Amino acid sequence: MELESKTLVYSAIIALVLSMWGISMGVYTESGAIMLDGVFNLLSAVMAFIGIRIAYLTSQNYNDRFPLGYFAFEPLMVMVKGISILVLVAFALSANLQTLLAGGREPQIGMMLIYVVPAVAGCLLAWYLCFLSNQRQPSNLLLAEQQGWLINSVISGAIGVALLIVMLIQDSSFGWVARYVDQILVIVFSIIFLKDPYLLVRNGFKELLLSAPDAEHTVPFKKALSQQPLLAGFSLGEVLVMKTGRRFWVTIELVCQQPQLAVADMVAQRKQLRAIANQYYDNNYSEIVFIEACRTGHTS
């Protein structure tokens, strides 16, 4: 948990610095693309600071108010971040379409190029930190941060490439294109990256509704269970897997084939199945339910 929190702090600080740089340069150059980049960084900073608090909450014990813990806060924040990005993109599209239809705006190419280099460097640094941390400690929060920084790096880099192209053609017969470059960049970026915030919203919403996780999280585990020899008197029933943030909730039904079974066998079988769940899910709560012929009800 310490690694995740530290990474989110670093990410938030970098995002805050880049947002101040981007918004100030966006106002000075009147560039919609730079302003979009700056506001996106400000949003990333706010969400990263919130993520630090959520990372702390998910490490706490259960209580009477939250008997299943705080794990649902994680997909909730991921979903809110995705919605916020979609709203930001919608406003950016609207404003820049109006400017484009009104005849564009002459860009301050020199100042915009000055903005690009530190912006790209900062985004790549933050992305790399999130990538390394997510490799060592997988987390939805870190993955969302990593995806956000990747988007931001591409946007900032593309701004620089487009400006270099404009510098090459501005004295040619295509020089008139320069007035529209800024608006075209924002519109193209907005359309290209609609998929990522949409996936954040969709995945967060699925987890809040306790929908089954993707096959990559369930198929290997269920396959291992089906191949695991069980103790005499037991057979595998239904297997349910749910995911809420970093916590997996596993329910395994064991069918008792005999009317009477030793408690020691039931305990041993439960330990065996929980050990398999622990191999596939670092953070999980597993419940083993004994059904049918066994009259002891269920245990967990």
C-alpha cells in the first residue's frame, strides 16, 4: 500500500505542476489544445489526491458502517474520473468547433513549442512511475493514472509534431492551414481518446453492480479448480467470482456426495480450495459453501 500511495503522491504533484504550466501557457497563447492539456492535468491532480485517500481507506479494517470494507470506493473513483474526462472532452469539442467554424485563430507557434518539451517530459516521467509501480503492485487506481498519463503524453507530443509541420508549411501555399491547426488538434484528440474514459466508466460501473469480471480474471482460476482432485465425498459445484476494486470475492460450492462427512475432511477441503484462490488472487475473500447431502448447512 505504501508504494501505491507514494506513486499517487508523485503523480499528483507532477500533474499539479503541469496543470499550472499548461493553463498559464494556454491563456497566454490562446491555444485550445494547450488549455485542454492543462485542464486535463488539473483533473488528474485532483483525482490523484482523492486516490491517495481511497488507497488509505481500502487498507483499513471493516467496520459496522462498511461491513465489506471500502473497496467499492475504488471503482467509484475510477468511474467519476472517466465521466469527468468525458465532460471535459465534450466542452473542448464544443468550444473548438465554434472557433473552427468562425475562421480559426492565428497560433503563437514559438510559445507553443516552448510549452511542449517540458509537458511531454513531465507526462512521460509520471507514466513511467505509474507503470513501474503497477507492475510491482497491480492496482486499478494506478492503472487509471497510467492510462491518463499515456493519453496526455500523446496529446502533448502530437501538439509539438503538428506545430513543426505548421512551421514547415506556413510560408507555402498551404500556410492558411495554420489558423485551423489548434482547433483540428483538439477535435482529433478528443475523438481518438473517447474510448479510454468510456472504458473507465464502463468498468467502474460493472464493478459497482457486482458484475462478473473479465474472463482473464476468472477462466484460469476456474480451470485450476476443475483440475484439482478433491477429497473423497466432495464434488465441485458452482463457482462465482466478483471483483470490487482490488478485492476479489470468491464463492465455491462443494456438493457433498455422502449423507455424513467428517468435520476434519470439510476443514481440509476448505483450506485446499482457499489456497488455490490465494494463488490466483492476492487480495480475496473466499467462501466455501457445502450443499445438498451435507446437512451441516454451510461454512465459510
